[in-house]
Amino acid sequence: MKNITVSVDEAVYRRARIKAAEQDTSVSALVKRFLVELASDQGSADQLVREERALRERIREFRAADRLPRDKLHDRRG
């Protein structure tokens, strides 16, 4: 495993630490995850495809008849 050194300004580092804490991880782990994804050639389009498949797997039942009428969708009262 290789170690790298990255220089960022103080404000960026502070925000990265906050994001890492929100995800219960470290800045180093966030950077590692980013670099792994970058190196794997899985771009944002591939990520969207994976997310769509996961979402479709969670949707068990859908009927067009269950859609809200347009007025209710936009909360129009008449």
C-alpha cells in the first residue's frame, strides 16, 4: 500500500473533517474511497445506473392508477 501527501487549505480541511465525522469515518478514508472510485473507471453515469437498479429493486408495486390527479399534485384548490 502506498502513502500519499495532499495539501489543501485550512477551510477545505475543516469542511472535509466535518463531512467525515458526519459519515463516521476519517478524511483519509474519504480520500481513499474517492481515489478508488476514480481509478476504477466507474464514472457518474455508471453510479447512476447502479442507483437506479437498486431503487427499482426496492419498488415492489406500482400502478399508474395510483397517481395523484394534477390538481392535488400541485396542491391546487378550486
